[in-house]
Amino acid sequence: MRYTAILLFFALFISVTACSENAKEKSAPNNAASADSVLSTNGIHKAEIIKFVDVPEYTYIFVKSADKEFWLAVTTTKVQKGESIYFTKPLEMRDFHSSTLDTTFQSILFVSSIAHTADALTQAKNGKNAGMTGMVSPHGKMEGGGQGSQKGNKSPDVKVEKNAGETTVAEIFEKSEDLSGKEITLKGKITKFLPDIMGKNWLHIQDGTNFQGTGDLVATTKESFNVGDVVTIKAKLETNIDYGYGYKYNVILQDAVKVK
């Protein structure tokens, strides 16, 4: 089992109804300062759960570790207020906005998994999964978006006409092996933009076409883009890229730039 920490995405796209530990009620999370002491040290970290918010597929956990209080995000797992959890290699995302909770986390740590004992984390590193929960990725179903693109993740109202010399999203996926390593030009609509994740900006682009149900393409860039804009970009197409931290792509565009 590959054990790595997640941003992800970010995350970014959950339909949530927050519930407290003992009663289902809407509850916006409180913000907390950045967990610098956790981020600056390696190894296994122990934290005590102050409260948590369960949403479909994910759990936000507000914890205290040493003299710091901060938020963690992990795939849905049963936790209890007051219990201790263990995690390692967190990845921080600052100013992370949850549109469904209508809350901006000043700082939140995405972790690949948590455990109820330190031994369970050690076992996970050795390929054993006992006592572990699953993985969170900002490019997955959270309100951020890994695994490259996903089937069905396309907007039905997107329809962008291809110009001469351009390649469609469908063609990119269908001919990805032949196009790998080549620069391509693509015109499409920006459906997600995730800045400053692992030293890169990330965008999702669609043009209304799809190959076998896949019509959402991920690209890295140093430039800024606005969600909803229709743009033409140039980028290098690469296949089977694994950055770690839950960012693994069958097809991805690298270092996209706007075509003026």
C-alpha cells in the first residue's frame, strides 16, 4: 500500500450536510491557525479530537496536538470526541473554501489516512492496513478535485467549437499514447481552478466532448485562470504521471499557457 499524505485538490466538490457527534444539525467549522509545528516535523503525529463534522464520503476533524488546534480532512471514518488519533505526512492547504459549508478554512491538513494507534501507522508503511482509514484527494470528489479526470465528470452545458489546429478533449484521451510528450493546443471552458498546490496551479478544462464517458481534463500551470472562462491553451501532454500525495494521472497537460 502506498502511504502518502493528501492535499488534493484539492477538494473541493462535496454536497454536505454537517452533523454533530450526537445530533444531525448544520454546523460551520471554526477556523484555526496553521499547524506549523506539525508541518515542520516528520514522523508520526498524535492529536486529540475536539469535534468533527461528517459529510458524505469525508470527515473533517478539529484536533489539538501539543499547543496547536487545527483541522484535518480524511475519508469518512467513525471517530469520537476526546479520542486520540495518529497521522503522518500531512499536506496543508491554506484559504481552502468549502462552497457547500460556505466556510473558508484558513488552514486545513489533508492526510492519506488516520489510525487509532501508532503501531497501525507503522504497519501501514509495511504494507498492512489494520486500523487505517482511507485517502483524501483535492482533485477527487472533495471541493478541490487526483486520479486525473473521472468518468462522468463533465458539464452537460459545455460546448466549445474546435478551431483549426486544435485538439479536442475526446481526441486527447483517445489518442493519449500517440500524443504523449507532444505540445497540444486546446480550447475549452475552465471548470475548476486550484492555486498553489505542491508548487503548481491546477485547472480542469472541458469542451463538451468525451471519450468513453471521460470529458474532464486536468492541467498544471503557473498562470491564473477564472472558472467559467473559455480559453485556448498550449501544453505538453503526458501520461501515467504519479506525483504522490494522491495525484496520479493517466493523462495530464503540463505547464499550460494561455494563447493570446
